[in-house]
Amino acid sequence: MTADQHAIRTVEQLLAVLDLDSTQARTTEDIFTGSSHPMPSGRIYGGQVLAQSLLAAERTLPEDRAVHSMHGYFLRPGDAAQGITIAVDRIHDGRSFSTRRSQAYQNGVPIFSMIASFQDQDPGLEHAVPIPEGIPDPDSLLPDEERVEGLPAGTARMLSDRAADVRHVESPLFLPSDDAQVPQQAVWMRMRAPLPDDPRLHRAALAYLSDMTIQESILRAHGVYWALPGLKVASLDHAMWWHRAARVDEWLLYVQESPNARGGRGLAQGRIYTRAGELVATVAQEIMVRVPS
């Protein structure tokens, strides 16, 4: 298989996971079902269930009413070997805004719960924090999987098989690094192959990408890396605001920083820009992080 064929296959697998089935609801909720990516840990990748929950909610709305914000909680680890059931509650439909609650279930218990708000396009005031200066171009950086040696076989395979081409401006955080211990980093990312033109799919795929690497500004501040023996990290919640439309099969810059860590928790914030410098989205996530003494 050539590199281009492999890239297309990884994106096709992602599209299959995001292609939800609808089932007949026996309640007032809309019910959808889906599958998961295989993961080395056996646990569902959080960005996947986030994107699936968003797509399920959008399926209950007109196409011209787009998500502008979501707030979700990761309640339990998901099993990547099992299917997922997503229930959508139509909380409110107004003249310009709609609200939906999505809950993802496995074995009858919720693993993820989110509320999202949707809006028709409206004119209004506009400003945005500019893209940082001095960031290297993505074409000058190697993909992460080509920059890291000595990874466990499962992790190395996961990097090469993921649908996203991710390129850290700093050193990737899988193994110890000589980089400065600062609570910030920048990452270029895009899907490895073109996606269909459906704007809903691109918004959901952006949510999928938003959970990737966002935790690392917390770890980087303390010289902690993913392969550290005994390290335990779990996402607690995730918030996201969509500001402008963007394609996720084109380069996006994810600028991340951590304002605080305390009590076994760390907070990370991120801004996502197009290559042309447009602010696309803002992200915040709190994680549980336990580092061996």
C-alpha cells in the first residue's frame, strides 16, 4: 500500500465511524448508534465520541443552523470494542437558536454528556485575537510519526494509522525532551486526505481534532511525557466555541496553553487558526493528571 493509499484509508475509517445510524426511538429522544476506532489502550478516544455526539445533535436540526458552542463531560471510560448509543434531547428551538443535549451510552450507562447550542447565520460585531507570529510553516516540519523513535509498537502504529497529520512545532511529547518546561505549545494539524464538502462533517471533525494534544501544555510545563511509567491522564470535561468556518483537510494551527494545575487537575486552553490567520475555534479542557512520585 502506498503512502497516499494509506492516508485515504485512514480517513475513510474515520468517516465510517462518524457515519451514525438512526434507530426508532421509544422515548421523546432521537436515538443514534455508532462504532469506535480500535485503540491500543482499548479505551475510546474522547474526540471521537465528542464528534459523534455533535453529529447526532446536528441531525435533528436544519442544515443552516450550525453549532457555535458545546460543553461536555467525560463520565466513564468507553470501550472501543463495543458500539455506542447516542440519545439526543431537543431541549429548545427558538427563532435564531436551538439547544440540544446528547448523551452517549454503553451497557446502559452514560459515558459522555454534552449540551450544545446552534444558531442561524447572523451579522454582527467582529474581532479576533491574531495568530501568533514566528510559527514555522507546517511544510518545514516532519509528521510526528517520523520524528519519534523508540515508541512502543502499539503507540507507533496508532500514530501512523490516525486520520490526522499532526506536526508539533516543539518536540512531540511522547518521550523525554530537552525542550523548555513551559505551559504552552503549538501544533499544526489536518486530515490526511480530503473530506466531503459537508460543513457539518468539517465542524464535527474539528471537534475530533480539538481533543488531540490539548492536554500537553499541562504536561510540558512539568517535563512530563506520555510514556512516563505510572502516568495517569483522563479528560474530565471539554468546551468548544466555533467562530468561523474552516476545512479540516487544510492546515490548521492549534495554539495551546495551560493557565493552571492544582489538586490533581490541570486546565488547558487552545485557539485554532487557519493557515491564513483566521481564528476558527476556541477550546478549553480540564484533565485529571496523576504523576508518580
